[in-house]
Amino acid sequence: MKRYVLIYTLFLLAMGVALGAFGAHALKHQLSATALQNWHTAVNYQFWHALGAGLLWLIANQKAVFERFYISAVLLLIGTTLFSGSLYLHSLCGWKPLVYFTPIGGSLMLVGWFWAMYWAWRARD
């Protein structure tokens, strides 16, 4: 599973580049200002949280005491997928129920960061 966490992290980073460029070039004149801002918010959160998941993956590989950071990385990846994915889809199609996934994704990202903080606090050098 550890390898898949890294692979999905790298996938989210690559897709962040692609979706950011797509939004900046192809969608610039197609979406409303609000929808385009939501698109950029999704790209921003996708990049930062995928980088965070990658960092947690690296830390988890350093010492056995930090192995629980894998759970944080997974929570960040799932949360980012729900948060950013719902914003992307809502920007494109405007279907209102998609926005209900956004706070779920954001909550999972927060839980992931707090999980890492808790286990970092508990770790003994």
C-alpha cells in the first residue's frame, strides 16, 4: 500500500499541473468568474495537500515511530480528491449537489493533519 500512496500523490501533483493549465487557458473564457475562482481554489488545494501527503509519506519511511503518518497521507489524498474534485466538477457542470462533497473533503484533510500532529506529539526520539 505504501507504494500506492506515493503513486497517487504523484498523480495528483501531475494532474494539478494539467488542470491548472487547462483552467488558465481553455476555460478562461468559458467559465464565469466565480466558477474560474473555484477552479483555481481546487488546483491550489490539490497542490498543497498532495505535497503534504508526499512529505508525510517521506517522514513515514524514515522511522517506524512515524509509520502512522501513512494514514494521514491517505486521509489527505482522499480529502483532496473529494474537495478539489467536487470543485472541478461543479465549476464545469454547475450541478449543485456536488458542493456537498467539498466540506467532507476539507474535513478529511483537517483530520489527516491533526492525525499527523497527534502522532508526532506522541513520538519519542
